[in-house]
Amino acid sequence: MGVLGGAWDWLANGANWSGESGVWHRLGEHAYVSAVALAIACTVALPAGLFLGHLGKGGALAVNISNIGRAVPVFAVLALFMVSPLRNAGYLPTIVALVLFAIPPLLTNAYVGMREVDRSVVEAARGMGMSGGQLFFRVELPLARGLVMTGLRSGAVQVIATATIAAMVGQGGLGRIITAGFNTYNTAQVVAGALLVAALALLVEGALVAADRLLPRVGAHR
């Protein structure tokens, strides 16, 4: 209780929220890196997973890519970049490492979501004369939406949690609050930083759940 109380006192201190080392600045850095990495991962993984699922081919490739991505430690990828010519490229090494980490859940869920669409529904749509594009957008994609969104939420939470590694190579983000606490043996600050990361992850996941519920189910009713 003492540590949690100390973390609360640290968070309640307005001085810890202002300046370049303050919470607001570090939160902005963390959100920027996470958003860019997740956007790139979605751009790469979602179209590939959905398309392969629509074709019903490449399943082994998708699963193997996902397994490789899960097996490679993110920090190891980041460490390789730190000894390469890209070590002075700002947030680029961190973003690339996070993209590689985010692709597996996005790709797998997109593919599995498309393949788990009821085949009888698909065949009935084909029998009605739907083209491949109509079948994809009006039948398969709406029915696969649940698993796709699950993959998106999982990827977002993992990226936000893992973005703290940027601090280990001198970059910004909420991880700097945690590492600063370690360096000064301030356990309360370490816990406060961890709570901020967890709160951001939960907030983003909640926002994605709300967006999924509020957005119309395009094509599902046609």
C-alpha cells in the first residue's frame, strides 16, 4: 500500500506533469510512436490477411509469418538497429520494431476471421450472382469484423505496452518515466509510470470497443 500511495502522490504532484520530462510531454511521445507503428502495421497486415482469407490460400504463410514475428524479441530487433546506420534516425528503429511486433495478431485475426465465415452463406451469395468484390465487402468482411477488431485491439495494447522499450535506447515516451525512476531508485515513480502505460492501453482498447459498437455494420444488412 505504501508503494501505491507513493505512486499516487507522484501522479498528484503537478510538477511531474509539466516540462520536457513531464507526463504530458512523455504521453505525447508515447502516443505518437504507438499510433504511427500501429497505422503502418494495419496498412501492411490487414489487407494481406483479408485478401488471403478471401482467396482461401496462403494460410500456412500467414501463420508462419505470425509465428516468426512472435518468436523474435522486440528488444533484440531494436538492439540490431542501434548498431546499424539507422541508430541516429530518431524514432524510426523503435517504430520498425513495433511494426514487426504488431503485424502477427493483425494478420492472423484478419485471415482467420475471413476463413471462419460460414461457407454456406458465401455459397448462397455466389448463387445470387455476387461478384468477388461484392462478396468480399458485403458478406465476408462484415462477418469477419469481430475477429478483425479483436486483432486490432490486441495489437494496439501490445504496441502501447511495448513502446516503453524506446526509453532503453534514449528515446522518449512513458518508458522514460520508468527508467528515470529506476535510475534514482524511486520505486513510486516506476510504479506511477507503469500505471500510466496501463491506463493508456486500457483507454485505447476502450475507445476501439466503443468505435466498433458505434460504427455501422456496413454491408451486413444488404
